[in-house]
Amino acid sequence: RGVVTVELAGTGLRTTYEPVRPSVEEGAEVGAGDVVGVVAETGGHCGASACVHWGLLRGGTYLNPLSLLPPWLLGRGPSRLLPVLTG
């Protein structure tokens, strides 16, 4: 299963997204809002729909990725990724 890892400059943190088919080259610089990949369907525990796992690490220690979000956003309920519709 594909994983995209993004290092958060100057923080010692990195975020991970999986399963993802990357749309950027390894080592490429990306900014907020840049597309880094497309969620890959794996036929795993998500059933017929695809899902993405979002992680946050400092070194080898997993942290809660929700800690990156502002408090006002956390009070709005669970997050959902919506499909991107084209054409």
C-alpha cells in the first residue's frame, strides 16, 4: 500500500497519508493545499469505498494528527474527505 510522507519544515514532525498513489516526486517541496497524491482503493477494511489514514510522527513516535488542527475546527464534528468531481 502506497504511503506519502510530508516533512513539516522546522518542526521535526512528518505527516503520513495512506493508501495513496503519489503525484509528486520523492523530495519535492510542497505547500499547503498542494495535491500530493490520490487515494488508492485497496479492497481492504474500507469495503467498496476508499479511505485514507492520516498519521503524525515525531521521530518514531506516533502523535495525534488532530493536534495540527485549530480548536475551532475540531468542534465541527468528524472530518470527511469528499470525492473530487471532474468535468
